[in-house]
Amino acid sequence: MPEGHTIHRLAQDHRERLLDRPVLVASPQGRFADSAALLNDQVMTDAEAHGKHLFLGFGPLGWIHIHLGLFGKVDLGDTPAPPPTDTVRLRLLDADSYVDLRGPTTCALITDAEKAAIHDRLGPDPLRTGDDPDRAWQRIYRSRTTVAALLLDQKVIAGVGNVYRAEVLFRHGIDPYRAGRDLTRREWDAIWADLAGLMREGVRNNRIDTVRQEHTPEEMGREPRVDDHGGEVYVYRRAAMPCHICGTGIRTAGLAARNLFWCPTCQQR
DNA sequence: AGCTCATGGCGAG
DNA sequence: TCGCCCTGAGCTG
């Protein structure tokens, strides 16, 4: 689930459901219990995302900082809420809505200053209007690191995860092992613009789809793909399956403890 | 019941 | 680079 589009969608959902309303705050699992008691029945004044970080504002009391990590999940909907299970770290509740958070890497009450420090260590986010791709470029064009590793480095660019990384490199025909410093400014600007568009659609649909209209199953006469992550993609988790464009077997390799997927024929630049 | 894997990230060495 | 943290689904037996 959680790449940047998921978190921005969550921020939007929290604003629509709970903004400017007092909310009941609880921690059935217990690890957020002290902070939950402080926040209980206070008004949620803001909800904001930067990359994969979610911030829920409670006026002068500060912010709930949430990072889902690899396993974290949010379940939200209209009341009545389901019975809380003992893995629910955080439950938010008002008359109309509930939000259950399970398995996050981070769920902590932080100050404005601590929040500012988090923004400072994150790179620009294609989903934050006004964020500047040049800040990322300043790191990329001097780096000997592979473009595949740079795209997952949240200090370089915030919000891209393993799916968007694989897919955007495919869409631009870029070999994932190319060094950042071998990228052109034109290529980087195109990647950034493409990520912004793809991730915006991801927020809208709450899933990742990256296949262009002309390559859809209907156009190509192939079977639609069904996968856990729910979207239609070119290479992600398609190891050894034929490339939708050229038929070459999709390759996979470990890179910085994550699985990388690419088409060795289509991605040679 | 126990293993493996997953769209993430941190700190130790 | 490795081990570790958070949880749940989908296998295996």
C-alpha cells in the first residue's frame, strides 16, 4: 500500500472527514495511549502529507506524526466502527467516521519544531504543489549512485517507493543502473513531471496504474493483470514474465535491500 | 503452527 | 551491508 500517493490520499480523507471537529482518540494496542489521552476530544485542525509522512494537526497540542513503513495500514470509513482489535495503535472517532491505524513504523505526538525538522530532511515531493524538482537535481547530477537507488532516497525525492521507481524508469526507457550524474536535465524534468502525473492519478484512484492507454490489455490483446497491489503495471513484480512492449523476460535483482524490476531491452538508455 | 514475503527506514558495525 | 522494528496474507505441512 504505502507509497506517497497513499499518504496524500489519507491526508485528504482525514481533512474531508475530521477537519475542525473534535475527535475521540484512543490506542487499543496501548503504545500511543499517553498521547491519545492528551488529544482525546480535541479538534483536528490540519492534515498534511510530505512524501510517506502523514501529519495530523491538533492546534497548540502539536501533531500526530505517522509513518506506515512497510506493514502499516489504515482502515477508515463511516461509523459504526468495527470492534477495535488489540493491534489498533490509533483509533480516531467522531459521530460519522472512524480511522484505525495498525502496524505503523511511527505514530508519535510531536511539536511544530520536530515537524519542521522532518520536512527539512525530506526532498521535494511531486505531490506537493510548489516543490522544486531542481532541489532533487542538485543532488542527482553530482552523484555516482544509480538512478534506481536515488529514486528511493527520500532525502533526494520524497514519496517514490518501489513500484513508482520501477515503473517510471520503464516509462522513460532508462537503465536503472545508470549513475545519477549520467542523467540529463531534460530526462530528470521528464521523470519528475511523469511522477507528478502518475502519483496524482494514484491519489485519485487510491492505487498505482502506470500503463499507457495504447498498451492496455484491450489494445494489446493480452490478459489483464491481477496483483495484490491492485494496479496495472509494466514491470513491478513481473519477474520472468514477458515485457508488454517487446516480449523480453522482465529481469529482477536486489538493490539496496529492495527488489528491482526492469526490461533489459526497453531500458538501455 | 510455522515459514516467507511485502509498496519502508533506521542504527550498528 | 546486515539486522531489526511494525503486521497480515498466503503459502506449506
